[in-house]
Amino acid sequence: MKYKAETEQLERIEPVYSTIKKLRALIKEKDLPGFKGLLIDFLEFDSKISSVIDLAAKSKLFSIVVEDLEAAKQVLTLNKQIKGGVVNIYPLALID
């Protein structure tokens, strides 16, 4: 995952980051079909300005990208299991 040190710091400040970390582990463990990654995984930017981007985008960078609504439902089910907080999920099928 990009920017591991920054992510670890954010986990201590914002609970959503801890939720995302737990969700990613479960998603990987269950090999969830339709999971594409986190939004930040698809972005490239100069590491010198990463803190500015973090301030501007906050938790939106850690939105979950999935293929379709079925995958989104599965992520929500896993989030309930871990009693996670609010997460942003973007199904690609709805964006077209």
C-alpha cells in the first residue's frame, strides 16, 4: 500500500482508517470477487505533496472501489461483521 507511514498515523487520528485496514485484510482473506482496491491505489502523485493531498482529500482517498453492487453489498456485510465505521464504496458499474 502506498504511503504506509502516513496511513498508520491517520489510523490513530481517524477511526475510518482503522476500519479500512481491517476491511482490506478480510477482503484479501476471503478473496472477495469484484474488489478492485482503494482509490489511492489508482492515483499517482509526487510524494512531496502527499500531506497536502491528505489534507484536501482526507478519507476520500481511501474509498473502496468495487466492480458492481454485489461486491459493494459484500463489503458492507464484512463492515458490519467488524462493526466498522462509515466507508465510501464506489461500484464501477454505476459510474458508466
